[in-house]
Amino acid sequence: MQKLHALSVAIWLVCAAVVPAAAQTPPPHPAEIDPTLVEYSAARERIGATSKVALGQCEALAGPGRPVCIKEARGREKIALAELDQQRNPSDANARRLAETRVAVHYEIAVEKCNDRQGADKAECLSRASAEESKARAGIRTGQ
């Protein structure tokens, strides 16, 4: 009986030593789980860094070109991120999001360029930008 008790105590001690050691192992590096996740994160960081540089160049500008430059820089970042998502997970939904992002960015830039104009010229420019956006969105809906 004492041998059985001593054996059960020994097993318990071994288990007590093994379980915490297993629980303390560090989590695997993300590259060990999914190497594409690391590549994706690195690409997002590159896009962000490129965008920061472009925005920095825009901040150095003065006059009416500065807001347009900022919209263009942010727009390029949005499009690049949408393209990255489409490359990572190619699907019809991501392709549609990419197309919608492109249309939205082009519209925002066109509106910003129109803001530099005055009077009837500005109104005509805004209506032209709106018409082009509507036409592009209709093309996305119909799949063209």
C-alpha cells in the first residue's frame, strides 16, 4: 500500500513539473503559423511609410495645390491597401471594393480640384465630377 502511495505521489510530482513547463512555452512566431501574414503586415507598413513620405512632401507645398496633393496621397494609400487586400484574398467582393475605392478616390480628388474654382465654373466642375462618379459606380454595379 505504501508503495502504491509513493508511486502515486511520484506521478503527481512529475505531472506537476511537466504541466507548468508546457504552459510556459512562448507562443509561436506569426511566421511559423502563416508566413503570408508577416508578408501582408510588412506590405501594409511599406504602404503606410510611403504615404507618410508623400504627405510630408505635400505639407511642404503652399497654396491651392496643397489640399489636392494631400487628397492624392491619401487616395493612393487607400487604393494600395485595397489592392493588397485583393491580392491577399482574391474574390469578387474584394475586386468590387477595390473598384469602389478607386471611384471614391478619383471623385474626392476631382472635388478638391473643383474647390479651387469660382462661381459657375466651380458648379460645372462639381456636376461633371458627380456625373463621372455616378457613371463609374453604375459600371461597377453592372460589372463592367
